[in-house]
Amino acid sequence: MLAALGLAAGAAASAQAVRLEVPGRPAVVQVEAVASNPETVRLLVGLGRIGADLQLGMLFLGDGLTNPEGSHFSQPLKETWPGLKDGMQAAGVPDLEPVLQKLEAGGSKDAVTAAYREAEKALLMARSKLNPSAQDAALAVLELAKAAAAEINASGPTEVHAYQNAWALLMVARGELDLLARTPDPAMAKLAAAEGMAIDDMIISMPDPNQTAPVSFDPTPILDLIGRLGKIDESV
């Protein structure tokens, strides 16, 4: 599997202690939740959605998968970037459109791989420019998890492209938790490490994204993750 991209998108408020428990793990994480910047969270989630599409694009390139909705490399420019462009510009993030256009243009496998690496670097630089707080990053993971859950059909098999989208969003959320684990806030770092392990367990249990028929997958682990991270959201 491709390595997850470390992606993913305030006013003062009284901090509140939030109790988060990871099922099967005895540690209880006490998190001091502070006010978040909703625009930073939105932009961080947007970067995560772009990262998910790029991961699927590379997966399709390497494994020869097909996508009924067209190349994943073209989707960021059509679906995600237009809604982010003004916000990114206001945040001082360099324009991502040129690197996304280069990736969309395709070419040889080597050319596409080089363009992907350039785009990956640009996404990481954009995240760095946004400089999200630990709270922003945690809430972005929550939103990415919600987006993944929304792709899964809880009442029956999930269509292949939707399942692949969910898989990629979880991979991006996992990468965001890796970055969050480096925060100087010890409680948030501990939370990120615990939830990172939870997503690892989830991804290992998921069917491989290289599928040709609808996939049966119980979204309960994703919903449990959302429930735990939602306790942070409620405190803001």
C-alpha cells in the first residue's frame, strides 16, 4: 500500500478537559480542548481530500485499476481545488493549481510519478503554511473520518469507487495523526498515537482497495472513531 499523505483543512475560549477512551486499550487521554479555527480545519480537510485522490491515482497507476468517474488525478482540479483556492490564497498558501495540472496531464509512468511527488511536496508545504493547531488537526481527522463513513453503505455492499474513496480518506487521516503525534502538547500527541493505532487496525482489517465488485465492510470501527473524536468537537 502507498504511504499515507500527511494531509488532510481561532477565537479564544475556555479550555475543557475531554476524556477519550480507545476500546481495547487501557490508556485514558486527558485533552485540553481549545477553540479551533474553522477555516483552517476546512482547508486542511480539503488538502486531505486532494491527497486521497492523489493516492488513488497512484494506486490505479501501479495496479492498473479503473475508475468509472475518470482519472483521480483530474478530480482535485474539478471537484476540490475550486472551493479551496480563495481560502488558500488568503492564508498565504502558494497556488497548487500548476502542480495539479501537471499531474492531470499524465504521460509516462515515470513522468506521472515525478509529478505526484512534486504534488505531494506541495501539499505538505501548504499544510505547513496553514500551521494548524493541534485542535485544528484533530478536528480535520474527525471530518476526514466522517467523509470516509459517508462513503460506506451500512445496509449492504459498498460500490467499488465509494469503498476506495473511504479507504483513501482513512489513509490520509492516518497520515494526519502521524503529524499530530509530533505536537508539543503531550495529551494531543498521546491521543494521536492511540487513534493512529486504531486506524492501523482498521485498515489492516479492510479488504484491499483493488476490487472489481461491491465490497462488504462494516463501518462500525469508523463510526467508533468518529464518536471518540467527536468528544473533542463537542468541547469547542
